[in-house]
Amino acid sequence: MSEQKQGLTQKKEIKRKTRIVLASGKRKKAIARAIVYPGEGIVRINGRRLEALEIKYIRGLIEEPLLLIGDLRNTINIKVRVTGGGISGQAQAARVAIARALVKYFEDKNLHEIFRTYDRHLLIEDFRRKEMKKYGGPSARARFQKSYR
């Protein structure tokens, strides 16, 4: 009996040490959800490794918060699910989600300040959205033309 209890308490301690943090980010129509957990530095975007992304600019955008944390990168794994929008919007949403998750995971005010001084939009979403279409025209601002005579 006592051996079983010891085994249970050890499992509970292991579960407590394993920490998982969730964070989200948005850009235009794109929504990203990031999960940070202990690991060996693997980053996956929609199931693909970050290194497998073809476009260097997009890879660089997503990698910015990871470069700023330095060696701490090798102590965690990150999974990101991104939906909606285009390639660039998805990359910027993933970047925001990763940065927020890192600040939450490490609970470090210094890290928050580093991100804010480097680029404010690492932590704060870009609030601009598409303007709504109104009646009397084909788009948000354009009006139907009158043609007579």
C-alpha cells in the first residue's frame, strides 16, 4: 500500500512541474493560438517545423521573439495553430501569440520590457480591421456612379 501511495505522489509532483501555457494573437482575419511547454526547442506551426517554412521573411517574423529570449529557447517547445487570413497576417498573428505565451510562461517582467522596447507589436495586436461595406455602393467608401444622357 505505501509503495502505491509513493508512486501516486511522485506522479502528482511530476504533473505539477510540467507547465503548459496558452496564448492567442490576431492580425486582420488571422487567429493564432500558441501552446508553450517544456521541451528541447522545437517550434511547430500548423504541424510543420519552423525550419520547414519556405519563405524566409515569414520564418524571420515568427522567429523574432525566439531570437530575443536567447538560450531559453532550448528549454521549451511551442505549437501554434493558425487559421484565417493570408500568409503575412498568419505570420504576424503567430508572432504575437508566441511572444505573449513566452512572457506568460517565464513570468518575467524583464522579458516583457525587452519585447516592448524591441517592437511594441510583439505583445499588442494591430487593431486595424477591414472597413464594413455600406449600402448605396459596391464597397466601404465607393458609391455607384450615375450615368445619364
